[in-house]
Amino acid sequence: MEYGRVVNLEFKSKEDLVTFRNKWTKWWPNNVPVVVSRKSIRTSETSILLMATYETEEIADKAKEAVERFFKMEAEHLHDVFAFHGEVLSDGAGAIME
């Protein structure tokens, strides 16, 4: 079962967002387990939403540990962090939940 993690990051300034994002895109490919899908959405001048889908919850948990290490390393740029996680559901036409 695929498992998703969504993290809303709020930064202290626009410059902090840019600095963090540039470090993040260089860091994660070598430090986080393989993902099925990864996207970011810039939701305001000082915030982004990170979305990742993993093959299993176990892989997602390992990724969470790695990502939290990065967040601690870059804490000086962060104002607030909200994280959500759960089973990935299909939103295809006619998808049925049982």
C-alpha cells in the first residue's frame, strides 16, 4: 500500500524559503529513501508544501527520520512545520472505498 507524507513549511522570510529550497533539492536525492512521487507547491511567498508518496509505510517512516534531520540542520530558516501522513487513496473516476 502506498503511503504519503505532506509537510507544510513556513519560513521566516522569502530569502529563507529560497535558501532552504536550494539546499533541500541538493540534499534529499542522496539522503532520503526512493519515492514513488515527490512534488512541492509554493503556497505563499514564505511557505511551501512538500508532498511525497512512498511504496510502503515503512519506507515513509525511514524517510521521515531523514527529513527531520534535515529540518533540524536548517532550523534557522523555519518558522513553523506542520506534517500529515497516511494511506494514499485512488481518486480515479469511479474509485470505491471499502
